[in-house]
Amino acid sequence: MKLRPGLLSLLATSLAACATGSPPPPTLGQTFTPPGFSEPDLSRPQAVEGYRRRLRLYLSPPFRRQVVIRVDTDSSGRGVATFARREPADEGGGWEITETQRRRVSVADLAKLDALVRTSGLWATSPEFWQRLDGAVCLDGMEVTLERATAEGYGISEANLPCYVPQSMLGIAVEMVRIADPGDREVLGWLQ
């Protein structure tokens, strides 16, 4: 089995936390681009040219579909949500993009998302790797990666569900799924 880079960092962080009883210091300069999706590298300064903020959520349950949701707020304050899903290919192994959607985000939805981000307490340091510190080792579950890019900088926060995801991170993730409206409630169910 080939592990994705984000999962490897989560695994390494979780194992180090178990060995020492506390999380290791963050690795400065870490970047992340969802594997297999045509997504920009949000850690690059050029990624925010023309935008106030870009948020990206990557959900990767083990051995199933993967989803990327990006909510971009342009310099005029308009929001656009992009949703992409990829699944294991029927033939030949590998993965294929099976669904993409793009839609405008209402002013009310953008305001609610803004409030969740502003009060989340996320990205105080970057990268952030959330894990339990009670000695539990989480080797399975859904990888949850949330990124934020603004003119002030880039932040990434990673967690494993059901092991541990901060409520503030989960709230932003649920809101991003709701905004992107993938048409079914499957993805929302992953977060519950």
C-alpha cells in the first residue's frame, strides 16, 4: 500500500507524540497539494494574487473516495466554491476524477464561513497536526486537511477522524461541505 504524503506526516507526528507524550515541533515550510487533483499549491505567494482568501478542505477516508473543496474569496469579496471527487478507477487501478462542481457562494454563506475561520484559533502555528495525547495511536481513519492562504501567509492544519479533530476545524469543514453542496449527503456524513 502506498501512503499519501499528508498521511505519512500525520502518522509520523502521531507516533512521535506517543513516544514523547507531546507533539513534536512543527516542520517549517511544509506544503501540501491534494494528490491526484488539479489544484494550485496554496503555499506559494502567487496563489493568492487576486484573492482575499483561499480555503481548501481535503477529505480522504481510507480506501474510498476522496474529496477536495476549495472556497475562494476574490479581491472584490465574491466567493466561489469548487468541489471535486475522485474514486478508485474501475479498470487498471489508480484513481479518476468522477465529479466536479463550481458555484457562487452567497454573501450570507461567506459571512458565516468568515466568522468560523476568524474564531477558530486554527493556524496559530503552521503546520498544525492534531492528535490525541493520551497514548492512543491512530493509524486508520479519515485524513482531514484544511488550508488557508491569504496575503499574510499560508497555514495548514491536519487531523484524523475519528481520532481527533478540533471542533473549530470540524465546524469549518462542515460549513465548506454545505456551501459546496455536492448534491448528496455522503460527504457530510463522513464528518459526523
